[in-house]
Amino acid sequence: MSAVTESVRTPRAAGGLGQSVRDSLVVAKRNLIRMTRIPEMLLFGVIQPVMFVVLFTYVFGGSMSVGGSTDPDVYKNFLMAGIFAQTVTFATAGSAAGIADDMQKGLVDRFRSLPMARGAVLTGRTVADLVQTSITLLVLAIVALIVGWRTGSNDPTNVGKVLGGFGLLLLLGYAFTWIGALIGLSVRTPEAATSGGIIWLFPVTFISNAFVDTGMMTPWLRHVADWNPFSATVQACRVLFGNPGVSQSPAWPMQHPVWASLIWSVLIIVVFRTLAVRKYRGATA
């Protein structure tokens, strides 16, 4: 009788990949429903990158040199890959804050009482954040087209290349949400998670090729920027979008940006998902 009672009190999750996927989708659905009930989360997430587009385009456009040209239209097309990449990576702060909030409110403890895969809570959260990032990226692309951003190739295969560029952006954003998940599990409050989730992003995004040509940097700083995972995705997007300002650096990530972007993103997912799931198990043990 005691064994039966214990089995009822402590439900066990069914194993297997299929169970993990189903549990992750359930958690993702919960977070997406929550997003629709708090629309200001999505609204503010869209406003910030739109402001970056307008400010950088119209305030700095005529003073930045790209390939020896200070034409604002040239800088506008150079800039957009960097703004797109910055937008998907800044979603990290929201992931960190959301997970920290769930931990603080005890929601994770409730999930523990259910027969579900342990990693599903984090996977579901990151998938929901990816959906939100996709919506933000779509709105930002429309705004970019309105202010004059254009892809630079008339090749019939250009549509596929452009979609491939956006795919790399979303993959990078998903990879960075796992960094946010680890940060959210490592701090005590959502406020600390927000600060911790965004402060390290400034050097990552600005010591890169996102807003200026790395050829204008000092040699040691250019080397750091060229091997920055963020720079690889920006370079890959410029290549796929056919935009100006493609770096001529001999660094391997700049010469093979698409492969470098894929490798960096997958490596970040593998490393930080492993660390985040381990941290989650320890935090809820």
C-alpha cells in the first residue's frame, strides 16, 4: 500500500524524445498565451529596435564611411544586418527576466510536481521567446523597407538567400536565449536578471562589425570583432542580403561567414543548454 501511495504522490515523467517535445510545446503554449495577455511586452520589444533604425539611419547615416563612401543610403543598407542581429540578441534579457520571475513566484516548483521532462520548462520558454523574436523581426524588416533598406541582388535565387539570412538571425537569437536562461536561473530577482541579461550584450554587439567597418578599428580590436560570433552572423546576412560593407578581413569567420554563423550558434546552444538544464535541476532539486 505504501508503494502505491508513494507512486501516486510522486508522478514520474514518461521518458523519450517524444514526451520531451510534447512537454516543451505545452510550456511554450503557456508562455505564448501569457504574451497575448500582456501585449505591452511585445509592443516595447518592437519599439526599441525601431528607434535604433531611425536614430542610426538619420542621425549617423551621413557621417559613417562604408567602403570609402559616406552616402547615407549606403550606410543604411550596411546598417540593417547589424540592427537585425542586435534585435534578436537583445531578446536574451527578456528570457532571463521571465525565467527568474517564474523561479521567484514558485511556478517552477509546481512544474516539478508534474510528470514532465525536466528540460521541457526551459525549452518551452526559449521556443516561446523565439516566436516573439520572429514577430519583432518581421515588424523591423517592414520598417527597414519603409526607410529605404533594400537587398542588393536581382538574382532569382535572392529570395532564398534573404530567407536564409533571417534564418541565421533567428538561430543566433535562439542560441542567445539559452544564455539568458542560464542567467535567469543564476540570480534571485527578475530585476537582476534583466540587468545581467543585457549588460554583457553591449560589448558583444558594439565590438563587432554591426555598426562600423572593422577595418577602422585598431588591429587587436579588429581581431576580437572578427572572431565575435555576433559578427559572423552580421557578415553572413550582408553576404546573403547583398548589402554593402562585406568585410575583407582574412579571419576565417569573415571569409566563411555562413558556416561560421552556423557553427557558433549551434555551439552556443549545445554548451549553454547543457549548463542551463544542469543549473535548473540543481535549483529545483
